[in-house]
Amino acid sequence: MPISSDFEERIKEAKERIALDLVDLYAAEREAEEPIVLDVSVASVKIGENSIGSPEIHVVLKNNSSTLTIDRVDFRIKCYDAYGDLIKLYNRYTYSACFYDGTLKPGYKSPDNHRWTIYDGDGTRSVRVAIEKYHATDGTTVSISEDQLEWIEFEK
């Protein structure tokens, strides 16, 4: 029994739709794999302690843009002990949410005297820092999704 030309045409259209869906899926996967280029980065980190022995993290941020003035940067800090194990702050939190709200002109770095105390982070030997979002004076806000956070490691 021969297949009708209408049926053959519907099969051809279905194959074309599947091929287009695969192309879209492949493009979405490639896009998700490409790292986000941020206008701000972590230039340096130092790990110290305050007068009562709690870890203090000194973070210097750099504005990599040639045009944007950044006026707020939100970042996360994860703490690790001497064994490389994640320290859960207050036995619950996997990171400390921090922010810098000074002005970073294009190409400039934040002062190196800013520090963030990590309460209940005793035993911290290394940290990982990731930029979560930032805001510019022109109203631009860039938020980085959880799966695209770029964690940079610094040791004591």
C-alpha cells in the first residue's frame, strides 16, 4: 500500500521542526556555557582577623568598564577550613552576602581598607568570592544567575 504524498509531506515538516528544535537547543546550551563578561571583578582578597578573632575579609573590586560608573556591587563569600571543607556559618548558611556601595569610576579599584567581618566563620583558611550583581549610575543593573556565578578562590 503506497504512502500518500500528504502523509509524506507531514513527515517531512515534522523532521524539519525537530531539526530546528535541536538547533535551538544546541544554541541555548552553548549560550549557557559561555562565561558572562562582567564590568566589575574581584581584584584581590586578604584574609585577616579582627580584635576578637573573627575572620575579616578585605576585598578590592575593580571596574573593568571604560564607560560605566558602578555604585553598588553585591558579592558572596564562602569560607573553607584547613581541610578544604565549607564552613557553614551559624551551622546553616553556606555563604555570607556582602556589598560595596562606594563609587567605582571606569578603570578604578575600590580602596583596600574595606573589610567584611564573617561572624561564626572561625577557622577560615581560604575563601571563594563571587560577584552576584552590580548597579551603575546610568541605571544599569546586572544580575548573575546562581548557575553562572564565577567563584574565585583566595588563601590566607
